[in-house]
Amino acid sequence: MIKQARDIPTPVKYLINLALFIIFLVVVNSMIASKTISGYYTKVIMLIGINIILAVSLNLATGYLGQLPLGHAGFMAVGAYSSAIFMKAASALPMFIALPLGLMIGGTVAGIFGFIIGIPALRLRGDYLAIITLGFGEIIRVILLNIDSVLGFNLTYGAASLKNIPKTTTFLGTFICVFIVCYVIHTMMKSRHGRAILSIRENEIAAESCGIKTTYYKTMAFVMSAFFAGVAGSLYAGYLGILNPSNFGFMKSIEILVMVVLGGMGSMIGSVISATVLTALPELLRAFADYRMVAYSLLLIAVMIFKPSGLMGTYDFSLSRLLGKGLSRLPARNASPARKGDDR
């Protein structure tokens, strides 16, 4: 007889995940404070967290919604510059007030741009959507490069770079944002809104015929994806302390897309793993960092040949599911002891 996994109540699942995440934060933060993890590797870990947010947010529009936007770096740039300009102007505010406000401003401005571009762009599909979002990303980069000459005063400082941005990004702040972003996307995809988004990915015509407001859900997913990209951009600005429009070019969007495709479109844990590996490898193999795009290309070719669905496919890791399987192996409390002669 096959034993079924015991069902763990949903609040208990979330409490277990939260407890493990807090333990992770405490352990790693204590290692950083005691210099067990050097400052260099601390920055690599923070960059991994930022890229996880970018990959997971793009996966919402690409993997779950089934669209192909190529302007994610544009949303990241909008969020980064908006947050950086605010943080420079609000240097007198306490950090515990200025930092959340900067993140919200970066995400909100990026979300607004996502709404503006999403309304006309999401009427298109496939290659046409990719082209229009790619054009949007390049327009953003060119505007950031030349807007000062139009305004008549320095705002983004163009090619000279926006400098002296307060370095507010920390390990704790980054991974708290990673947890919140992953939690929000996970819970949304488990709700009826998430099921509606998945139905659009599977068959948009059938979903619309069933009464699902496809335009509404496509725009909602696209705006959420842009919002979280803006949050990642805000963290990126506080991480570098200097911004240049060349950091948000076409190749940045491709780099984020590679993370999503390699991990598996529609798999959150796949995006987390691929973002971690593809961020850490160029840093660990610094001598070959200049050839990372060649490595990405070869890796993509290999994955597309041997596993077209990505490393994790559409699989999403669930700790509670593993715990349920483990509990199912334990004997039930009310099980009556076996009588003599029953074993044959």
C-alpha cells in the first residue's frame, strides 16, 4: 500500500519557511560581522540577491504569463535612477525611513512605466512583443543619457554617471527583499489570480472564452514584474553607489532572460539557482569573466539540446511537501500494535 504524504496546515508551512529563512539570515549575517565571509564575497552575495529578484520578477512575465519581454533592464534602470535621485535628496532622513521609501519609489515608478508600456505592448504576441519591449529598454537608456541637455540642468548626469549615491544596500536588506518578492509571487500564483495567469499562458483564446479578463491579468502580471525589477534597481543603485546608463543596455536584459531560461520558465527555484550560479561563476572564475557571455551561449545551447524545458522545468521546490513525505514514513500515533501471529 502506497503511503500518502501527510498534509501540513498552510500557516505551519509558512512558519517553517519563515523560521528557516530567519536562521539563514542570522547565520550568514553573523559570519559577515565576524569577517568569516570577506567584504568581497559579501558584495557577491548581495549581487546574487539582486539578480534573484530580477530573474524571479522576469519569470512572472515570461514563465508564468507566457510572454517574451526584452526590456527588463529598462525597468531596472528607471527604478535605480528614481531611487538614487530620491536617496541623494533625502540624505537628512533617518536610514530606516529613507531606505523603504527609496525602494517603494523605485518600484512604483518602474511599475508606472510598466503600465504605460504594457497597455499597447501586450496587445502583441511573441516576436512583436519582444521587439517593442526591447525598443522601450533602449529608449529608456537613451533618455537617461541625454535628458540633462533637454532639461537644462543635471539630473542623471548622462555619460558622466550619477555619483555619490548613498550605499544603503546591505545583506539583510537585500535578502529581506528577496524573501518578500518570492513570497508575494508564490502566494499570488497559488491564488485564483495565479491560475488565471497560467490559463492565459496555456491558451489565451480558451481563457478569454471562459470569462477570464485576459487584458487585465496580462497587465497586472507585467506591472508586478516591472515593479519588482524597479526594486532590484533600487538595491543595485545602493549597492554600486554610481550609475551609468551603459549598465542597463540590451545585454543586461539578455543576461536576466538567460537566468530565467536556464533555470526553467515557470520555476521559481530554477530562477533562484540559475541566478546564483551565473552570478557567482564569473566572480569565482575572475580570469575568464570577460568570456562569460560565450559561456552563457554555450550553456544555453547545451541546455536547449539536452533539456529544452530548463534545468528545473516547471518544478517548484516545496519544503513542506518534503516534510509531508517524511512524516508519512512515521508510524501513526493511533496505530494498534501488531498482535502475535500477524507477521507472516
